[in-house]
Amino acid sequence: MNSNNNNNNDSSSEDEIQVYETLTKLPPANELLPRKLTIDIDVKSLYPLKKLPQFCMTCVPFLEESSQGHCTISETTVSDENRTLLDYYDENKQNLVYKRFDQLDLGKRTNNDRTYFATLIANFKKAQPKIYFRGEALFDQKLTSCISDQIQFDSNFESGNLFCAFKKAENVYDLIIQNDINTRGNTQWFFFSVTGAKAGQTIQFNLLNHLKSGSLFNEGMQPAIYSIKNNQQNGSEWFRDGFNISYFKSPFIKEYPLSLKKKYYQLRFHYTFKHNDDKVYFAHSYPYTYTNLLEFLNTQLNDQERNQYLFRKVLCTTLGGNTCEVLTITSNSLQRRAYRKGVVFMARQHPGEPQGSYVMQGIIDFLTSNHPQAEYLRQNCIFKLFPMMNPDGVINGNYRCGLEGSDLNRRWKKPNKYLHPSVYYAKKYVKGFSKERQIILVIDLHGHSRKQSSFVYGCAYSSQVKTIERVFALLMSKLNPFMNYPSSTFKIENSRDKTARIQLWRELKINWVYTYECSFYGQQKKHYQIKDYINCGINICNALSQIVKDTSKEFTNQINVPDIQQQILEELGKMPQTDDQDNGSDSSQSEAELSDDELVQLFQPKTYSTKQKNFLKQQEFNNKKKPQPANPKSTLNSQKASILQESPSKNSDQKPPMSGQQHKNTLYRIQAPQRLKQIEQVKKPDQPLMVDKSVQTDDWMYRQWLIQMGKLKKQQEIQSFTPTRNIYKSSSQSVTRFIVKNTSTKNDRGRVDSISLVTQGIQNNKLIKNQQSRK
């Protein structure tokens, strides 16, 4: 027994040695490739762009407003001349000192009376979009230089949009802003740079073609300014400066349409340069570019503590080839994951409203931090964030639209998959997210150019102030010193029916769906700084944590804690009734979009909207309906004309019955009852379409005529095979019987003449009785 055990042990030890030797001979395992967390910064523009300085990389103390910052509105007399921007160029082309592209021939006119002075057209019918200016490819045109000047302008960088500049007088320059791509207007945002000024030199800037009739520049707002020399010396970022600022009606009328003679509005401001050989940037507000977003996300993804809560995914690719990102922020723990609520944030549907990006940055930065409130939100919520819905517009310097020339925040009802990919996929993503878990909050971040402070637009069926839809808005205003609740409105307007706010509120049945607006200016005539916008995002998260704690009491044993929502509702009930009128609306439907006949020439057929497809069909029908001159040399047209002349008479002339012919068994015909008349009535066929001689060669009219004749022939065939009912009368001694016979050639085997059978039985009974009586 012992010997057998020893043999077994030896064999097992030998097997282990063989396994060990085999494993040691295997090649070493490949090292795991590190997971790529960061995003490649690849900005795709319609034209080459220069690199901007690294704005807003660190939060440093901001400069106070200049002592010359007091704004005075100058009395300006408006000329009654109905001049366009093209007329202005013809008068001042010798003073042109800057144009965005050397290929631009600003004096060129088009034959179709659609010479939009500052519009670039992007054609997407090919794989690579091509840029056109007044009918010709932009970069195929001949280079033409401007006159040299001491002051040099530039806007050929990301989010820049200065179209051209004229030297009106010494230290006075007239500037024209570029329209949004594929539109004929939407000019409110501006961003350009100036070099060559001397220290102490004061320059007056006149921006001639603003769109909106009202502006915060008349209430004390100043342009945003960034100086390279200031940043190198003291690390300062963007600040507000400028003086003698005024915003008034411009003497130039818009090109769409000329008959209405609507005029642009003009911004005028002065600025004194502080350094020699300095490069100074001027903007409507603190810019936030697509590159800024990608750099910020890379800093978050490179942080080992933050990237465990942050997950990124490419939502879609835009028309311009840029990626639209969607972020997910939540805790990695599986505890109570099924009970987590859904929260959605989105920003930059309007590219010229950078405030939304700063608020979004504050939200992301807070939610990925180690703050106790952030940790609590990650454990109880799953956040879906769309940080930049319109990257194409941001890159190319648009104010309101994407490259397709439409407002993305007016396309949420039926977004086009190819024209509005970010809206289409974002809506699909949010609707799918709502099926997984309950969404309690949706906020769309925007900027407002005509009202101060920050506020929200909400949705509510009732005009009463004590509604659940107003609860979170009031709670945000209590925790956010930069928010003014009385400026908020909760009204569903027809002009905003296709916005993200109203469509998601209706389709997903969510109470708290808001458009969060941050002023371009500030609060109580004091400018917002970048850190203030970031703090707005942090305060939104703080308010959300209060609501989440209130809705999760059953899991935390806090049933005795007072209901926050009930407290807010009681406070709302004490407030006075408001009419929810928004006098300073910043979201009205734009008049500057191109017409359908212009847009359909720029995209592939699969990208047309329903309205544009109907327009194409109508246009094709109108073109074919126009009379075309007959060509005697064409045999096809002459044959078609002969067919149209002869065919109607051959088909429409029916042979009438001969007068001698009579219908079978008409001697005993009686008047049919009214009910049978209604059944027997046959709908009269429509008269064949008579083709006019002027359109005999028209293909569409010929096809319509053939269709009408085919219908007529089919009705005649059906009528010939329909059985007709003839009613005859026969008399007997006891009963009058009505016999219904079928006059068609086919035998009606299923019919049983019950009336005739009954009367025959009665007659037989009478004969039997008569025979018995005789006996």
C-alpha cells in the first residue's frame, strides 16, 4: 500500500514540474495598452483659422472696470437715406483697410437681386463643403489687397466674425460684422483683434450692422477686452472697458427684403490703448471656444480623482465634421444605482452665447469634485451633459445658427437627422434615458443680451403662481445671489413651441424643464465676471441637492424633516399674481434665414426638410406648367399634340342606343321604391380633363389626361358587369307577387325566390278547397 502511494506522489510531482516548465517557456504577456481618456483637439472649420491665446486657463483676480467706464448715450441724428451696406462700400471702398479674406470682391453684384453683403454660403452637396461668396467659390477668386494702415484688424480665428473694416477718419473706424453662415443676418456677436496702436491712443469703433433693436450697451454694459501685454505682466484675463458707448439705429437698411426698409442698429464705443505693440481682443462677452471646451475636458479626464466619475461619448458628427460630446457623471458604486434620478444639462445651442459654457463648466467642475454635496449628488443622480450642442457655429463665429442656417433651438419638434444631427441624436438620447429612470430636471443654458441678472423660462399650464413647475426656480433664486426670480416667466408661447424646453416638457412629462438665461451684462448695473458665471453652475447643483434630499426621505429615514417643496409652494401662494409677460424676449423667430429656394441648392436631397421637399415639388410643377414654344423640327412634340387632339374624341364619344331598341320585358316595368333607387344610383364619372392647346406638349398634363381616361374606362367596365334589378308585376286572385329577376348573363345560383314559393303554396291550397266544395 505504501509503495503505491509513493508512486502516485512521484507522478503528481512530475506533472507539476512539466506544467511549470511549460509555463516558463511561454512568451511574456503583452503589456496592457493604457485607455485613452483625453480628446484629440481637432477643430474643423470652413476656412483656415489662426490659433488664439489660451484664454481662461486659470482663475485669477479680475481687473476692475476702468475709471472711464461711465457710459454716455450720445445724441445721434439718423439719416433718412435708404442706403444698403453695398452702397456704403461703393462710397468708401478707397478706405477699406481690412477684409476677412483677400479673395472677397465686396463690390460684386449678382443678377438675382440677392446680394447679401456679409454672407458666406456653404454648399454641402459634396463630401467637403465649399464656400461661396455671391455665386462664386471663395478661394477660387482673385486675391485683392487692402490699403496699408497703422491699425491692423484680424478676425480669422476661432469664433471671430469681423467681415471688413473702413477707416472713416483719423482714429475712427467703421466695422461690419459677418452674417451667420448660410443666413442673411443674425449679427449681434462680435469678436476681433487690433494691433499697431500706440500707448495712450484712443480709437473710436463703429459697428454698423447689429440686428436687435435694443441692447444692454445703452444701460451701462462695456465690451469685453483682453490684452496680451496685460496678461504677460500681471496675469490678467478678460475685463470690461470702453467709454462713450451708445447703441442706436443705423442709417443702413437690411437687404431682406428691401421693400420693408428695416434698418440695422449701430454700436459705437471708444477705447484707449495702454501699451505699445500690443494685441488687444474685443468681444461682445467673454469668449468660450470649442478648443476651450476640449482643453477643459482633457484636464478633467487627466485628473485621476475626477475621471473615475466622468465618462465621455461621441454623440454625433456635425455638418462641419466636428464631434458633439455627451458626458455622464455619477458614482461608480452600485449601491442604490437603480433608484438614482436622471438630470440633463445642455448648453451652446446658440453659439454666440458663451455664458452657457461657463455655467456648464461650473457644473462639471463641481460634480466631479470631492465636495460632500457633489458626492451626495453622484450617489443619488445620473447626470447627462451636452456641453456644446452647436460646435460648428462656435468655431465659425456664428451668433445664433449652425452651418445649415437655422436656429437649432427651433428644431426640437421634428429635427432632421442630416441637417440637425446634434438635436436629433440629443433628443433621441434623452428620450431613451427617460425610459431607463425618472428624469427630474432638464436645464438648457443660454445667454440674454437685453435683460440683466439671470432667470429662467419655464413651462406651466396654469397662470397661477402656486404651481409645482415654479418650485425649483424659486429654490434656485434663494441659493443663487446672481438670479432674479421676478424676471422669470412660465408661459407657453406659440413662437417658442419648437424649443427644447417646451418639446421635452410635453413629450417627457417633466415638471422642471427650464431655459436658464444669464445676462451678457450683469446685475444691478455691475458686470458679471467669469467666476460669477461659474458660481451660477455651482449654485444650481446646490439647489438640486436640496430637492434630491427631499425626494429620497424614505431611503434616509428623514420622514420628520419638513417638506422643502411644500414650503416653497406655500411661499409661492403668498406672492402676487403675475401676467408672465416677457418684454425683453431674446428668443424670437429669426427673420434672417435664407428662403427655401436658396437652401435646397446647398444640401443633398436626403437632407431636405418636409417643407423644402414640398417647395421643390411645387417649383417643378410650376416650371412644367409654363407654356413652352413648339419646335416644328421635333417629331415627338407633333406626335404628342396629335394624340392629345384625337384621343379625347375617340374615347369620350359613346355610341347612344338605337331608338328602335327596347329593354327586355319593359311592358310590366313599374316605378321602383325610393330605397332601391338610392342603391341603384351609379356615380357619374368625372368629365375627362380637356387639355388646352397651349399646354399640349406638356408631359404632366398629358399624363393627367391619360389617368382621367383610364378612370373613365374602368368605370364603364364596372357598370357593364353590374347586375341591374328589374321588377315585374303579376296578378293572381289572392296575392300580388313581385318577382326580382337577374338580367345579367351570369346565373345567380344562390338566390331563392321566396316570394314566388309562398304565393304558389297559397294558390295550391285554394285549388284544393274549391275541389272539396264542389264535391
